Amino acid sequence: MLPRPRRPKAAPKPKPIPKPQAPQPDFVIDETTAMPAARQRRLLVAPHKHFVRFWKFWLGLGRNERFAIIAALLLIFGAGAIGWFYFIQPSSNPSLTIIRHPKPKPAAPVTVPSPLTGLPVAPDLAKRPVTGIMIENSDAARPQSGLQAAGVVYEAIAEAGITRFLSLFQDAQPQYIGPVRSLRPYYIDYAAPFQASIVHVGGSPDALAKVTSGGYRNLDEFANGGSFWRITARDAPHNVYTSFAKLDTLNQQRGYTSSLFTSWPRKADKKLAAPTAKTIDLAISSSDFYAHYDYDAASNSYLRSEGGASHLDFVSADDNTGVRLDPKVVIAIVVPQSRGSLDASGAYYTDYDDIGSGTAYVFQDGGVTVGAWTKSSDTSQITFTDSAGAPIALNAGQTWITLVGDTGKVTYKP
């Protein structure tokens, strides 16, 4: 059987020739918009033709018209620039209102007048107890230590014409005080109004009987030896010293934590233009114990001398120069004195009639006020009044009070 003839393959269909596309215009105009044909034709015009038309238009204007248009454009540009500068542009140099807050000043330390001296002190110092210390003034006891820091000093004869000091402290706390010596009854009378602890090394029989029986704050070295020490540079009994590091502890142990007392009236310094009392002499007993003062106008105080030499206070055991004593107020009170009991050495103690009144000389500001002192009882505060009976206000600072036997022992010169 003959093979079946194969069907010839169909010729491939020719690919269709793509129709040529119309060139795309540079600007496509949306036929659906309502833009007029004239405007569409203007958009197709080359840009330089617009410029040519504008230039022909501009040249066709008159000179005045061109100036008017230029002026209007400049005006519009200037107004826009000003508006942009003031309202739109961020300021490169802004106007600032600077509020300067003053620096807080450091708080001034709070102070109160010292009840003892009138000087400004911290409140806690004004609440300290008053401590009265008996300090010796014999030749063997000089120079002393601690007197410069005392707020009030009473000076009186202890025995045989030898003076002794009752030094009262409150806000000041020296750490080297002495020599500490024995007690007399009238010193108790001057310490008691301050509710002071009375620091002493023994005393006359009548003084010891009084200080141990009248409710006084008695700090005798004989019963409190640990609060005192003896230096080797001096012979006994002129070598007993103490400090407030020890006395504060002793006061605390005894419950003496404050003192209630009547302060003296105080005033501000008021120096006299022409001082009437520039030198003061107090003939207390013999010349070795005469007190002399020279008024120092610069400090408005009185430079003290005794026995013809400057009275110095040595602030420590190592001090070899000393500090000149210079109280702000010097008071001389005329107090009747008499011979008291006989002491163990055969000398007579001195006694004073310190309860009552008498003449007082108050030296301050370079002048003197002659008035009166009054003390009504052992525990009452002494007061000072002028000739009209008005209280005498004292300058703030150390007050030094000296007892003299009569008015003839007080002299002063301008």
C-alpha cells in the first residue's frame, strides 16, 4: 500500500505592518476644556514671540505712560519689600526685652544685742549663761589673761590695797583665763544680779559662807579641780588658770544653761566734737594700783594703764606681746569702804557698803556724766542715773566699773 502523502505546511501569515503614528505635539491641549481656540493658539506660540509682542507694545506707549507704569511697579515692589521685611522675614536682629533679675544678696547674719554688752551677737550666744571669774591683780599675777574678752569688769580692793577683778562673760569664750583667785562678799553682790556662775579659788570666810548658802551658782576650784590647771611659769597661788572649754562643761553639769537678768540701757556711740574728759585718773589705793585712761577718739574707747604702765592682756600662754585693754565705758562709783576681818596672813580684808546709793562718774564718748548709782539689795542690779534722775544709757561694748572710797579719788581733764 502506498504511503499517504503528507499535507504541506501552511505558509505563515504575514505580520501586520503597524500604522504610522502621528507625531506627538510639544504642548498637549485638552480638547474637552472650554478654552477658546484663540487662546490655545497663543499657548503654542514660541516664547520669544511673546517677548517681541510685549516690546512692540512697550515701544508703542508714550513716554509719560512708560514712566507711570515704572513708578507704579516700583511702588508695588517697595510696598511688598517693606511688608516682607516687617511681617514675613524672621528678624535677624530681634528686639528683645531683657529682664534682669538682681542676684539675691546673701542673707545677713541674724544678730541680737548681747544682754551683757549690747553688742550684736548670734542669738545662741545671747542665751548663754553668764560666768563671773575672779582674776587676781597683784604684781605677781600680771599680766593677766582673758580680761579683754570680758563684757563687764568690776574692780575693787580685795585686801591690803591690792585690787582684784570680777570679770563677767557671756557671748565671749576665751580659752586661757587667769590667774584665778579667791572671793569676797561684795563681788558676790555684783555677780548675783546677772545670775552668774561665780568662779573662784576659795575665798574669805564670810564670802565662802555667803556663796554656799544663798542659792548662788558656786563654782569653787576646791570642789571642781578638774576644771582648772596650774601653770609652771608662776609660783602658787598666782598660777591657777581655766578655760571656757572646761567651764562650759561644768556649767552644763550643774544645769546652768542660761541667765536671766536686767540689762543696762544701751545707745549708739556719739563722740563729742570737743572731748571734755580725755584723761581719767582713779586713785584706788597705792600708786601700783592707780588706774589711768587715755581717750582714743578713733575707736571711741579708753586705753587703760595701771601702776604707770599700759595694762596688757595676754590671750594665750604663748603670747608675748599682749593686747591693750580698752573699754568702751569707764564708770567710777563712790562706795564707802571699811576694814573687814583679818585674814590668815595677818592682813585685813576690805569691805564695802555696796547696798545703797552714791556718786557715779560715767565716762564715754570723750565726756563724763556725773550722776548716781543705786543698788537696793544683794541680788538687785546696780543702776546709773544722771543729775535729773534719768537712766544713763551706755555705749555698747566692754564696761569697766571701779569702786573708789571718795570723790577726791576721781580726776579727769579735757
